[in-house]
Amino acid sequence: MKVVAHLDPVVLEGELLRRIEELKEREGKTAPVLVVVPTARLVGHVQRRMAKKFGAVLGVEVTHFHGLAEHVLEQAGEDLKPASSRILTELLRRCIEDSPDGSRLRQFVARRPGAASSLMSTIRDLREAGVDPADFNHLTPPSLDLPRLYDHYCTRIGELAQEGLTDEAGYIAAATRKASRKPGAVFLYGAYELIGVHLDLLRKLEPVTALLPFDPTGNSPAGAYAERFARKFLVGEGEVPEAAHPRDGTSLAGINLASLYVEDGRPPGLPVDHVTLDDFQGAAQEVAWAVRRA
């Protein structure tokens, strides 16, 4: 996966738009482009930014991971839907009830009815990280009940999928099995939600260009986690992240961003007219301010 990086999200956004523009000039106005972002809110933001820059653009689809999975499964004719949290928690409760009478986990949940919801969060994290039940069982002490519960839950959710329902991880995994590379460019914009099942889906669409917020020179602690993640899981062996550069001087805070988390750093001051402070007391004032600025 090709990684393009810069600490400044405004610079990254400009880089994304520039690459889309150059691709359209090179391959034609209808050349297909897929932009994957983490959230529905960011989908709307990127669409607005493209409308502001291009006015109208053909062949560009902006979606999040769930939307991408939904599109893949619809194209494949798969009738699969994510189950509600209530259904999944009830499924987990039944898995717990299937545990032996002497199970400490079963006794714990029996005394604390709300514990099943907390356990559901742990199971969800394991599933979305793409953890295989056999590997989890191998890496944990035999005395723990959680690996057996996780294995049982994965089996039961697989059976539920035969009836057309699954959890979010199962939904993404089903799309990954059906996904294939299509013509056109694929971009990932945004660092969060890069969990195991999402990465597996992205890799089926390779080549992918990922635009991520960190300092590719490694000289700033800001974005250090994103940098370590990218170098370990995204950047190919022998490759290095490419640095994005502001083409028109537009940036959020310029070189000052590199001073984030540097306790003894002394960044230069910002221009006087570069920072505004707005204070709101309630939603009505916030809406009124937004309307005035629109």
C-alpha cells in the first residue's frame, strides 16, 4: 500500500483533491475513483470539498467502510445484514449459558446482569481486529474462560449468518471474501478505524493510496502512533512513506504542528489574523453563527 503523509490534515486534503484532479486530466473526466474514509461525517465533508473545488465531478465515489462493504455485497447478490446490538448481546448471553455450570465467567455474569454488555464490547473488539479463535486460545492461559466463549460466539455468529444476520465484523469479512479489484484509483483518507477487518477489505482493492496524518521524516511526536502503524502494517518492505507538500501555501498551522507534544519546544507565533475564537452558549447561537458565516 502506498502511503502519503503530512501532519497537517488541510495539506492532506489538498493532496487528495490534487491527485483526483490530475487523474481526471490524465485518464478522462469519467475515470472511476473510490475514496474510502472512516465515517459518514467525513464522507459529507469530502463531498463538499470536492463540490467547492470542482463544481461537479463524474465517477468519484466517496464512502466509508460499512458503505463499501454494503456495495460489494449488493453487487454479489448477498442477502446479509448486521444484527442489532440487542440481538448480538442476547446471542452472547446464550453462549454464556452454554458454558459448564462451574464456569467462573458464567457465575460472574449470573451475579452481574450488566456484565454481558461489557463482555460484548470485548468480543466485538476481538472480532473487528480479525483475531482467529484458535490463535486467541493458543495465546491465552488455559484457565481462562474467555477464549472458549469467544470460540463459541464465533461459531454461533457463523450459524446466524446462514440466516442472513451477522455482526459488523462478519459483515465486513463477508464483503472481503466477495471483493475484487476494479478499474480506477482507490484512496484511503483518514487514519482512524484502520482495524483488522477493514484492512483486509482494503487489501482486496490494492493498489491503494493511503493519505495519513503523521510526519514522514519521523522528527515529530505528533502522529507518532499513526506513523508506527503505517510502517508496520501498510508500507511495503523496502518502501518509505511519501511526503505530501502544500501546493498553494494552504495549511492549518504550518510548521507549528510539528511542535505538538514537544514539551521544551518554542514554535514561532502564528499570524495575528490566523486564529479566531468563537464562543457559543447553546445550539441556537451555534446555528446562528454558522448561518452568518455560510
